[in-house]
Amino acid sequence: MARSGLAGAARVAHWADAALRPGRDSASPDGKGTLSDATAELAAEDLGLTPAQVRADWDTARLAGLVEVHGDEARPGWRLRAWDRDDSAVLRGWVALFDAWSLAHPEPREHEPSAVAEVVSAMPQVLSFLQLSAGPVPVEQLLDLLEQRVTELRTERCEIPYGPQPEPVQQTQASDAPLDPLLDWALHALASVGALTYGDAQATLTPLGSWAVWVKLEQICVAAQSPAGNIEQSAEDMLRGCSQLRPNAARAEYRAWLAARTVGSAVGELIDAARGEDALLRGLAFEALRVVGAPAEPDVRAAVDEATLRPYALLWLAEHDGIDPEDAHEVLTREEATWMWVDTAAAVADHGEAPLLVRHLESAIQPTVPMLLDEVRSVGHPRTVQVLVALAAAHPDPALAKAVRRAAFQVHTGGS
């Protein structure tokens, strides 16, 4: 249902991906991929649509994240890239459109923006009622519920009118009168995105709309049950708070933290945290990005170009593409694997115990310690000296500890 509802938007987005790139003959004159009048007409001709239909589908594509606009430049979104192979990308695109229902259908111009905002804020409760009703609900009943919720919102804001006021009954009538047409607008807008059907003075959630409302309610419940209380923390502080948790508990915390944020901002915060000097946070940030899943793919793919993040990003992408986590390390070059070994050792040295650092030797891909030390010296990790010094201090074998200290000294002095 989501795929069919977004089919027109996907068609225009695919067309734009092929036609609106700089250097193509059919690109817009400014080479920025904007949908000008000329390109709207060109798309209409190529796709057998009217320019108005093209613009409507283009707007839907933008709201659904099939097309992402950065300034004056339009780019295909990750959902478009995953359209044919990932049903979850289609569902996420539709949920994004569902979230933007008030933008998909312009509000009545004759109403005050504040009244429109109140109705938008009150509609989640109306939708929850529709979901619980599991069938047609008379519009009159929905209007009563909307009026109650708007009144609650005004009370929560402690709106106290100043100056002479009309009689209480007249005030109530005046404040309630605009809600009837605004409810009509909201129901039409939600119907336009496929969340409900609206007619004969009643509204009914579609199966897709009912599922979306259930998902939103579940997200609210997850966010409210943050087990370790890190939901309001920054990404870095949240990750530090999760560093002592068991894997399942940490993942629950990641889910709660993510549920309270938009995907874009959450992924950006996690990538920034991974760029820091603390190697432990780097590893934890990518664990949290695994919980995010497909929406993080564009940012993770971009992180491949950053030396500090590259091994982590390559492993994330390999697992995302279906490679068994136990085999994912095979996508790394020997140098990348060695760099990551040093980075992980730095995390252990900073936050773990000495025996754990000694056991970390067993995870190296090199068959002997001398080979490991030779390759560790060559990868240029900024924490190499500290890692080797810590390993030498922790290892119980005096001869091996001496060799590791010698390697640390050589890295420190630039010798060989």
C-alpha cells in the first residue's frame, strides 16, 4: 500500500535522478537539479503527465525523502536508492510523508496560523482515538474530541486574556467556531497522504494509517522507558552512559535515545561523537548506528572517506549489505584491520583492565607478535605509542614486554 501510494513520487524522483544531474543534456540550466518550469514541462513530456502532476509528485517525493534538497541542489535520497530492494525504506518514506501531512495539503488561508498550529498539535490524539476505534467515527465526535484537546493545550499554556472579555458562552462559541473547517482540512490532508478515508461525515483509518499511529505510540512508549536515563543527553554523554551496560541493555538505551530525535540529527550527532579522540565512543557510536539501520547509510558511506572512521564505516556497510558479522572483517585491507586493532586497543587501554588488553593480542590478524609490531608501527595511528606502552606494562612475559617497549620507543623517536 505504501509502495503504490508513493509510486508517482518515486517515478518522478527516478526521472530527476537521471535527468537533473550536472553535465546531462536534460539538466536544468543552472546545473543544480532544481525543478524549474522548463524541467517540469520536460518531465511531464517524458512521463506522460501534466506539469501540475509532476510538481505534485515532486513535492511528495521531497516530503517522503525520496529527493533531498540541500540549498539549491536536489539529490536522490537513500530511500530512493533502496526503493526496489528494501520494503522498510518504502515504509519509512511513507511515514515521513505521514508526519508531514500538514504540509502536503495547504491549510485554509483565512484562519489564524496559531489556530492551525493548535489543530496540528491536537491531531495525534484524534488519530489515536481513530486507531482505538478500529472503524468509522462520525466527524461530529472527532470535532468534540478536537475541541477538548485544543482547550487543554490552551490551558497548559496558561493563556489568560487581557482587557474586556465577552460573556463566557460567547467566548466559547467564538473559540470553537474555527475548529470545524480546520478539522475538515486536517482530515482531507490526512486522506491525501493515504492515512485515512474521509466521506459521508465520517473518517476511518486505513490499514497503513493504523499501523503508522501504532508505530508512533510505540516510539513514545520506548522513549518514555529509557532504562538508564540518558534520553536527554548528547550523543557523546549517552554513549559514555552506555559504556558499562551489557549489549542488550545498551541497544535498548540507543533505541530510546533515537526515538526522541529525528533520524538526521541523531545520525549526525553519532558521527560527530565517533570523530572524537575517545576510541571507545567511536566503537559505541557505530553500534548505535547499527540500531538506526538503513537511514544511516548515506552518512556512514560518506564516513568511509575519513581515515579515522573508515574501518568502522566499512564494517557497518558490509553488515548492512548482508555479510555475516563474523566475515565482515574481510572487507578491510590488512592496513585498515591493523589500524582498527590499534584503535580498539586504545579503547581497552583507556577504559579496560590490563588482562583485557593482553587478550586483545589474540584478535590481531598477524600470526606473530613481531609481525604485528612491524605493521602497527607503519599504520600511523596517533595512539600507537600509548597503546604499546600500556601493552608492555600489562603483559606478563618479560621478553615480549621488552620487545613491545622497544617498538614503542622506535615509534616515538621515528626509528626503525
